[in-house]
Amino acid sequence: MSELFRKLPSMDAVLGRVEKEQDLASLPRNMLKDLVNTFLDLCREEIRSGIITREDALDLKNLWPRLRIFIKVQARPHFRRVINATGVVIHTNLGRSILTEEASRAVTSACLHYSNLEFSLQTGQRGSRYSHVEDLLCRISGAESGLVVNNNAAAVLLTLDTLVKTREVIVSRGQLVEIGGSFRIPDVMAKSGARLREVGATNRTHLKDYEQAIGPETGALLKVHTSNYRIIGFFKEVSLADLVKLGQEHGLPVIEDMGSGNFFDFQAHGFSFMPEPTVQQVVRDGAAVVCFSGDKLLGGPQAGIILGSKQYIDRIKKNPLNRAMRIDKMTLAALEATLRLYLDPELARQKVPTLRMITMGEKELKNKAQRLKNRIRRHLGGQVRSKVFPAYSRVGGGAFPEQDLPTYLVGLEFSSLTCDEIRTALLRTDPPMVGRVEEDFFCLDPRTIDDSEFTMVVAALKEALQEVDDR
Ligand SMILES: *Cc1c(COP(=O)(O)O)cnc(C)c1O
């Protein structure tokens, strides 16, 4: 056995071999050394446990194929591309919205070059970073004024900190929601110092509940979009228009946290199953301030967009907290590129991936599922049984929580492994693929898989099957 230990290649010999492979040679030296050491330890373990018994197995030439794959797999970046086969369009765990080509190009340019981020090309003096998107936001929404911060949670916090401070904000009990990751809206709100005055019952809140709660301590009325759940049955909430009227009678601003604000009017475009107000409607109904996420239904980068009347937005802009929540240049670049498309709603529908995926027709989905199934059958043949069957996708991101989008799934059943085994194996492929299990089939939803990813889907399945075979 000690003979075998001595036969292990030296670090220098291994590094010499690595030099010959361009993609490996460019890795940081320390990372390489650590990985080689880990690999050599594995070999020692295999010698000790009698897995490696022959000297020639330890020749660098023979170890190299395994070592090469080991280094490649271990040296992958931690933050990586994933194939989303779940059908959940705005998948918070998988990066919410994917961006348009236009946005991606704008980000690249902002990264690689200097820019007029805070520099006015009119005056040659210092400019404002918000000027790049404020006009667009106002033009699209009809609001007087606007600004953008890091995300919607920050937008809500900043708005309350500015307009309510230590006074009371009146909100319906039914709208105090937890939005996932055990993250509660009321907790964020409380951090502003504003005191939440809850009114109504969980399922029903009336205008008179708000009215009775208004007093000298009241700073604002708040409406929160109940993102990820819906009460059905004996239910009542007060309309924004009614709240605005009440607010006006008492000189109080109404703030609306839309969560997943959308500029695109799904109903006007024939998607009558999605009865949600647009940002434009909320502005028109007279909300003093409305805030929403940039990376949910808008289909842009992570951002918190705050729109409203100039008198309130001006105060929010001047709040020192704003500086602690400001968005970076890459986000601004992506946001401007995304917003420009919304000047023509149909253009936005075609180009913004989030909108394109949500509005994809059943016929197109069925056709896409069929093509994907055929492709998989062609390459994996006898290893898999497959079927296309009707099911539902979800919008996700807290938008349209109960809204089922009709789709067609490609269901896969493998002769050699269970659903759970293929699911786990696919987390280790490059890129990994996340699907879902339905009717005991491992399912791929074509809604969130781009045609250009079909080759990768097949490769991932092959790789997963191979990995299970190898074990
Ligand atoms: C998603 C959501 C938020 C938080 O938005 P982020 O952009 O994730 O910070 C706040 N309020 C509501 C109602 C939401 O749906």
C-alpha cells in the first residue's frame, strides 16, 4: 500500500499537465492547488479502502480524465445559469424576471464603459442618476413624479419613513401579508417607525373602519396588494377610489403597495382572466404614492419604483435614507432599456420575456411541448417514456396568485430511475435544470424554456442519466 501512495503524481506534475489545457490553466492558482490536493486526498482514501489496487491506475495519464472533470465541476462559479422548466414565470428563487436583449446590452455597456450616470450632458455639471428613468416612468404611468430605489421593500420603507414617520398609518388587517422567505410586510413597515393601525377583520374591511380609525395621529392610509394569497367567499375590501376620497376629506395621502405593478394591461389585450389594475389605473384613481417591484410583472431588473404626486415624491427624494437604498448603474441601464419598450405596449409584450411567457397561447405551448418531446425521444430513445398533457403554469412572484395559466407539459418517465432520482441528478448537470413532478412524471413546462435551450435540455437529461449510471 505504501508503494501505491508513493506512486501518486506530485503537485508539480499535475500543475504541469493543467498548463496544457487553456480553460483550466486560467483558473486562480490557489484554487487549482486546493482542488488538486482534495483530489489526491480522494485517491489516498481509495487506496486505503482498496478501491485503487494497481500502480498503473495512478499514472497521471490514467488519472487525468477523472481529475480534469473533477477540477471543472468543482471550479464552477457558485452563482450560475439554471434552466427553468417549472413553468413559474416570475420564479423568485430562480432570479425572478429574465431581461430583454436590449436591457442586457445596456447593462454590458454600463459595466464596461464610463457613463453620464450623474453627469448632465446639457450643462457639463453634476446631474441626477434618477433623470435617466423618471421621464419615462411618468410618461408611461401618467404620474407627476417618480424615483427608483433598490427594491420594493425599500420603496415601502422609504415612503412610510418620509410621509408617516412616527405617526400612524391605517391598513386593513387582511392586507398584512408575508411574502415568502418568512418576510413580512408589516415588519418592514414597522422599521420605518410608523405605527401600523390595523382595521377591519381578516376577511372584511369597510370604509367606515378606516374612517373611525382616523385621528390626530394619522399620517396616511395604506393599501397593500395581497400578493400571494386570495380570500374568496365572504370578503370585502375598500376600493382605492373610495380610500382616496376619504383621504381627501381628511387631508391624508393614500399609499398603495402594488407589489407586482404592471404597466401592461392584460385585460385590454384579451387576457380577461387576469383582472388586476395597472399602475396607470392606480395613478388615475388618485393614489398619492404607488410603489412596486421592477423584477416582477414589469419584467425588468430588481428595483423598487415609487410614483406619485410631486409634493410627496419631492419629499421622498430628499429623505437621507434614499441614499442608502439607491440603485446602481447596471440596474438603471437595464430599467431604462426595459421601460422604453413600454412606450409601445405591443412591443413590450413581444420583447419583454416575462410578458411574452405569460401571454403565450395554448396552441403555441402545445406545439412547443410536442417539439421538445420529439427532440428528447430522438436523443434518449428507449431510456424514457414521454407524453404531452394539459396542465397549468403559474405567473409567480406574488402576481395573480390564483391564476392558472393553461399549458402543456412534457412528462418524462425513466426506466432506470425514479422521479426523485432524476430531479436530484438534474441539479448537478451543467447547466442544472429545475422541473416539477406531476402525476408521477418528471415534467418540463415549455412556457419558461426558450427554444434556444432545447439542446441544453436534452444534454442535461443525458448528463443526468449518465451520472446515475456511473454510480
Ligand atoms: C414582492 C412584494 C414586496 C417586496 O418587493 P421586493 O421588490 O421583493 O422588495 C412588497 N410588497 C408586496 C405586496 C409584494 O408583493
